[in-house]
Amino acid sequence: MQSYTSGEDRKVGFGLGTFGKMEGGFGLAFNSVLPVARLRLPSNDKSFCFPLPRARINAELKELRVCTNRTCRRQGSMQILETLSSLAPPEVAVKSCGCLGRCGAGPNLVALPDGVVVGHCGTPARASEILMVLCGIKSDHDAAKNLEALALRKRAEAEFEKANFSEADGFLSQAIELKPFGGIHVLYKDRCLARLTMGNFSAALEDVREALELAPNYTEAYICQGDVFLAMDQYDAAEKSYSTCLQIDPSICRSKSFKTRIGRLQEKQTAANKP
């Protein structure tokens, strides 16, 4: 789970009254910086480059950490971090980390809990293929579908920035129809935001419920759900959604945009309770 801390605003998308470009899709604007995780590899870690021998992957993938230190960053690791964050299934966490000790052979990443270190992960296509192997998916078609869905989401993002909300909805619907292996919960959340912006509250609510069914601890989806309820003047339901988000990630209370949402909710509740 990302820790949302004070610092320079990182726009990760758009919400009710908050619009912008996100890292890895649409989302909510949080006042935060990406933490760099400190990682100590097990002494028996396995290191090799792609293709990965499946026999050496012994445990179910729980987490991917991408080196964003200086050398790997120059080799494109930030793009790989964004790609993997967008494509990973909800049960696989994707985080940045410090140097993995293989400078020059990057971008490097490590799969946990096995400690499998993978080098030369330099393109989105390679990242998608590696993710499929680490997750035990053997079909190359799945990797291609993931990338196609990601490309459609990028097109939707561009249309949203131009206020072409209907076109954004269309691209996201195409991406969802592809049924990619990972990231579909993000697609539903993105389409929820597009439909919320168009005032289609019932469809937006249906989409965010799909996102939460796929990823029950998806904090951005709970915030989106709260935004939809707030737009529908269902203040108790909005409060419940925001509260659930806080229970999952208490650090989000430091986000300025989250505080703004809570303030807006309280103002509307006060106005509604006046005689």
C-alpha cells in the first residue's frame, strides 16, 4: 500500500472537482510522493535475466519491487514501474525500491516472496511478458491483451484531458471487453470517473462496485464511490465510503484532497440538517 505523505502534489487523475493526469491511469489527486522501499534480499536470492525458468519460481507472487535508483531510472525503470502498476492483478503489490545491486543490467526488479531478481526489463512488452510468467500465465496472448488494454486506457486518458468524456468512456469499455489478466479493476474505476463526470451516476456506481468486487482493498475506488454518493446527495453512504478508505489506509488522512472531500461532505451535511 502506498503511503500518502505531505509533499509536492502528485496528480494521479481526476475526481469530483479534481481533474488531472495520473500515473498509470485515472485516479484521485493526492498530496503525496512515491516512497522508495528499503529492501533486503534473502541470502539465497535467485538472479537471472528473462526468459525465466518457471521451475525456479517456488511461491505465489505477492509483490514486485522495481529499482528506481539512478542507473535503472536512466534505463527507464519509472516507465516499467508505471506499466507493472497498471497491469498487475489486485493481489500483487507493485512498489519502487532502491538499488538491487545489478547496476547496468537494468531496469531491475525483484519478485517476492521468492526473491527472484530479473534484469533487462526495459520495455512495456517485456514487463508484461515477465509479469505473465511470474504469475504462472503461459499464454503470450494474455500479455498482448494486457498491453492493448493499457494502450486503450492511455487513449481514454488523453480524451478525458480534452473533455471528450464520451470518447474516454468508449475506449475504457473497449479495454474492459478485452478482459485483460490484470488491471481490470483500475479500468472499471476509470470508467466510473468518466461516467461520474458526465452525470451518469447509476452507471458510475455500478462500475465502482465492479472495481471493489475485484479489488476489495482498492482505496481509490472507495474514494470514487464516495464521490459518486456525494454527487447523488447520499451523504451517509459517502461518509461510509470515505471511512472505509481510511480504515484500509489511515495515512491517506494526510492528503489535502482527501481533507477537502471530507470538508465538502461536512458542509453539505450541515446544510441538509438546517431547519
